[in-house]
Amino acid sequence: METENQQLATAGELVNDPDRETGNEVSDQFLNFLENFSSENEGGSSSHSQPGQRDYVIQTQNMVQNDKTTLYIDFDDVVEFDDSLADIVESEFYRFEPFLRRAVMNLVKTHHPDYVNDDYGLRTFYVSFFNLPRIARIRELRTDRIGRLISITGTVTRTTTVRPELILGTFRCLECGTIVEHVDQQFKYTEPTVCSNQICSNRARWQLLTDRSKFADWQRIRLQESSSEIPAGSMPRSVTVILRNENVERARAGDKVAICGTLVAVPDVAQLNSVGDRTFTDSRATTRSSNANAGDGVSGLRDLGVRELTYKLSFIASSIQNTESAASLVNVRDDTEENVHEQFTAEERREIKQMKDQSGLYQRLVNCIAPSVYGHDEIKRGVLLMLFGGVHKDTKEGMKLRGDLNVCIVGDPSTAKSQFLKYVASFMPRTVYTSGKASSAAGLTASVVKDEETGEFCIEAGALMLADNGICCIDEFDKMDSNDQVAIHEAMEQQTISIAKAGIQATLNARASVLAAANPVGGRYDPSRTLRGNVALTAPILSRFDLFFIVQDECDEVTDYNIARHIVSVHQDPESAVQPDYSQEQLQRYIRFARTLSPRLTNETRELLVSQYGKIRQNDAVSGSKSSYRITVRQLESMIRLSEALARLHCDDEVRPKYVREAFRLLNKSIVHVKADDIVLDSVAGEELDGPGGREGSQVSARDEKSQQSEGTRGASVAESERSGETSGVSAAPTKISFEQYHKIAGSLTYHLRHSDTSESGMRQADLVEWYLSSQSDITSEEELIARSKVVALVIERLVHVDGVLVVTSPEESDVDERKLAVHPNYVPE
């Protein structure tokens, strides 16, 4: 019996329950369950008449092979095998846990006797339960649940480092040298109350023998209840969870986990040992002595100097596992190929292959993104490619190239911007949804806080850290303070967060895609202004987004009818109104499989990427084609990431030219050109040419006499003149050209004047017009030549009399074609 007690003490802790017989019975029943349970037989029991595969005996063998000491028990198996045993374990888990651990040790001793002992003596074995039928909410944890086996779910917000915890201490008496073993630690450092030597009365002077004491790995995490469980008007509740042994480092900040364990009440050591309490105790002692001297009576315990004991609830975990699989969610961001392929069944692999071989896969997958939102196919394509992502790369110098895509949606109110963010937040298991107005720089990145118990500074994860290997959805992105926007520059490009404060210098990972939604300044998007003029965002932030989508609420009878019909159908019958080609689970599995691929760039696609980037830069550099934001090298990297995402979408090992062309098309959609009002040329010609000098606005050049035949050709538009050359009546509309066309013509003329041999003395207007017409290769008819020459002459008049870009160097010349023109010396081209 003494050896059995020693084994029981070594297996966990000395049991102080006087009714030890009940514990021994529970241990025997649990050992019988471990020896005989088989999932192949009905009822879970295995016998000689019904031989079956004994699950936990096989798990014991695997435990020995992997050098582990924890046996994982499915609680449903216990319920199926013995209901009474399951009730006892669930209702009094903390009381009988040492006996359950002793049963595990006896099981290992029976089948693997050599594994029970190690170099330091008897091994310590543990039991871990999971898959409880009922899950309790964090705010439902009360004292009536103390000691019971319960399961809770939530999001991990903070983790500590792994530290050694003293489980059973061995002490030496410094008075007589007696060794006192197996001193149970009651959630704090606990010394023996009195020396076991009868002739020694030592109660205070002890030395801990670390080589003969039992330690266990220990980690504390903070678990916050899920947002769906928070009642209206309440703050989210949190609970401290203690992880021990093999459960440590199995959860990180941002994980949604289900934890099975027991609730315990522990002394609040931080409150007991705080400086304020000690000062308060001393003042009470002084008050008591003064009252005694004054002869006053004692009014209560407060004046007696008795400290009030403060307790708090903690949760000791028996097992911890992610809730992604339990909630039918798949971590699509897990890029480890071996881990992903092992978790797919043969049927799921066959289903993925069938999806890959289907025609029109790209459009089918696009239709599965936010199916309740009508239209917005381009935005859905961008969100879909963001889910697939590009390939992360590491250079030889150790630099990391980002593979995640950042997408921003800017648009008018009621254009379903927030719906896309909410869909992605529900689709992805590791997603953080936040609002820019209610978020600070520390809340988005990370903050340094002081631990309540140890007093040490630790790092509190922000939204981007919590979304590591996931997506951070930020609504009302334009409402963020400018100082807070600067804080996420590093996280959006380098995907790291650097902290140097309170003695902590660390670089933390923030490998997350950013999906942002912003409203234009003034409520409506103004196409005549740049993107920066429409949205209160800085240029560095704008350049870090791979795709920008501008959504304008334009009135269109057909579109409005279809949107209204779709919305009414969704409200009438949501299930029949939304019927995508693939379910959410199928799409998640396909994305997770595709993200394991690393498509490579071929020589052909490399040359195509270079040429397409040069084309975008050229379009941006041409005067007059003013884009919504500046094109930089980051747009080239965006094109590469989009091409790789398209290759992953088609499960292709190579990035093919068709993927590059689609990425180029999406990027062009993102580059919204600024709209400007058309330039009216005839008004300038009428004001300036019909003046006192007697110049006629219809006079263009001597060689174009045919243009004088009809008075109505002055009022014909450029587009109509190029198509048909027909003349109109006297009341025809004035000549108009687009803002881009005007700047293109003006830029060509000023460039030629400045770089010609006659740049100082000036060039004849007729020669300048002739040069421009000869440089245009798209003129195919005489009528088009006449109309184009007239437009060039009118542009020159505007450049001279309105813009002041050109100056006339021969003012005495009365003939317009013979006058000489030069560029104003103070003119700076855009």
C-alpha cells in the first residue's frame, strides 16, 4: 500500500481526500475502460467473444514511440462505454484526476513496463479529455462549476512564455536537516507547515531541493469570449487559462480554440502582495495600537489588522484544440504542403480534381464570393485572388518578398463595401474585423502592457498580429487618424511590426492581407479629382494597396431593376435566391489545396510582365492621361502577385501569359483615370480671332482652302468630322475635344518647338501644323485631314491667348499661318 501511495503521489499529487476507496474504484473503472474500449464494436467494449481493436492500448504504443506522457481521451467514448463513469469524471474531475492519472500509469506499466521509469525515477503521466458534449460560455463560469470537467471556447488574446512550475516540492529543514518530500503546491509557492522531525519545531526556515522536486512546463494564456456570445451593451469577458506539460505552445494570439478542463479558485497573489495592501496593513496596525492605548473598543476585523483574502477564478486546461475543424472552417492560410495534403481524404482530393477540370472555373469561383451581393464582379475577382494570394519569397540577402495581396474598396454609400468585409470575416477562420475610426495605432499593431501578477512588461497583440496568416478587414479606413495610418506602413509592406519600448525590442510577424473599405470625402466620389483628393489617405498608404476598386452609385434603369429584384428575392427566400456553384466548404478546401502550390515564372511571362509594366508607366507619363495615383514599381510587384494567384486558382505550376494579361486588365481597372471637362475651342477662337484685328476664326491655312467652303464646318464636333466629314448648319454645336486629347496635342507641339532648330527665333504656325499632321499616322481621308488641321489651329490659339504656353515672336505679322511661335520661357511641362 505504501508503494501504491508513492506511485499516486508521483503521478500527480498527494490526495488529501479521506475517502480514498472511492478514488480507487474510479481508477479501476477507468483502467477497465482503457483496457477494453474498442470503437469497432457496438457499445465500445472488447472481449474474447467480440475481439476488436483496442483504441487506447494502441494509443499507448504510439505514446511510447513518440516519447510522450499524455493520453488523449474522447469523452464520447467514455459515455458510450460507461455512463456512470462519465458522470463521475465530469462532475468531480478535479477530485479524481490523480486517480485517473494513476490508471494511465498502470496501463503503460502493463503493456510497456520499461517506459514507466526514466533516468530521474518514475515518469509522470497525464490524462487529457476532449470533445465534451456541452460547451459553457465564459460569462457562465461561476463557483458552482468549480472542480467539474467543462469545455469553453473563445479567442486567445495573450500568451506568456513557457516557464517551469513546481508541482511537488522537496525541502530540507535548515534546523535539523530533515528531508520533507512531496509537498503539494497550492497554486503558489508552498513550504511545509512544520518539520516532520518530532524534536524539531521549525516552521519557517526551509531550502528547496530542485533536483529532487517535480516540475512541469507551464504557460498562461488569456481567453476572450467570441463576439457572437457577447450580449448587447456588454464588454467581452476574459478568463485566465493555465496550460501544462504537452499543452503548452499549442495556441497563439488570434487562435479560436476550444479548451477542456476544470475551473479552480486560486488566491490572488498579486493583490495580496501589492505595495498598497502592505501599506494599508501597517496603517491599520498603527490605528489598532493607538486605539488600544486610548481605551477604545474594537469595531471589527478591519481594525484587527486581518487581511482580506482575495480569490479569483482560473481555468486549468486538460486539452486545447482549434475550433476551425469543429465549426466546418478550414484554415486556408496554412501553407505547409505536408500538413494540408495529409488532412484531405481520397474523396476530397477527387472533388478538388473535378473542380480544377471544370470549364469556366474562374467565373464559377467568382460567383461563389459574396453570393448575396449582386454584381461587382471585378471586386469579387480581386477578393478571390486575395484569398489565393501570391508566393512568398526569400532572397539570398535574407529579404522577404510579400506574397499577400492588399485590396481597398472606395465607393459611394450603399454600394455593399462592408458586405464584402463581413463575408471575408465569416469565410476565413483567422480574420479580424475592425473599424478605422475606433482603432488606434497600438490596437492595430501591438502594445506593451504590464503583467498584473509578475509586474513584467509583455506584448499585447493588436489586430494585425491577431490576423497573422489571415486577413485583417478594416472598415472606415479613411476615418483613421494620420498618425495611426503611419503605424501600419511597415505591416502592410514588410509584414512585420517593430517595437522598441519599455526595454522590449522585438520584430513581430504580421503576415496578413489587408482588406479595407473607405468612403470618399463629402460622401460621393468625384471623378474629376484624383483618388487622393477623394479619399483622406496618404500617398504611402495608397501605394501599398495592390488593387483599388472605385464603386460609384450611378443611376441606370436596367441595373437598378436587377438590384432591386435581387434584394427582394434575398429577403423573400434567402436559400433559393443565392445558389452558388460550390458550397463554402468546397471553396475553402480548394483554396487551401491551391495555396500549397508555388507557380514559377517562365521566360515568356517574364518578358510579358516587363512590357506590360512599361505600357502602364508610359500611359501614366503621357501628359494629359492623368491617373488617380502614381504608378510605381509596387504596381509591377502587384502584377506578379496577381499572376501567381491566378496560376494557383487554376492549380497550375507555371505562370502563363494569359494569367499576366488578366492581371494587367485588373490592374488597369484599378487605375481610374481622372475625368476632366471637355475643352471648348470655338469660344476662344471667336473671342480672340474676331477682334479688332479683323482675323477670322475660320481661317486655318492657305493650302486648306476647301475648309472655307462651308460655314457650318466651324461648329462641327471633332468626332463627327472624323467619322463622316459632313457639314452642319450655322447653329451647329461648338468644337469640343477631351481634356486628355487637348493635353496630348499641346504636349506634342511644345515639345517640338523646344527641341527644333528654330526654338529661339520661333517657328511658322503653318510649318508647326504641317509637322503635327505628318506625325499622325491614323489620318486616312482628306476630310479627316481638314478637320484635324482645324483642331490643331484652334489648340494653338488657346495655348497662345488662354494658357499662355506659346508666345508670338512676330506680332507685326497679320497672317495667322505666317506668324512665328515659341514656347514661353517660364513654362514647365507637367
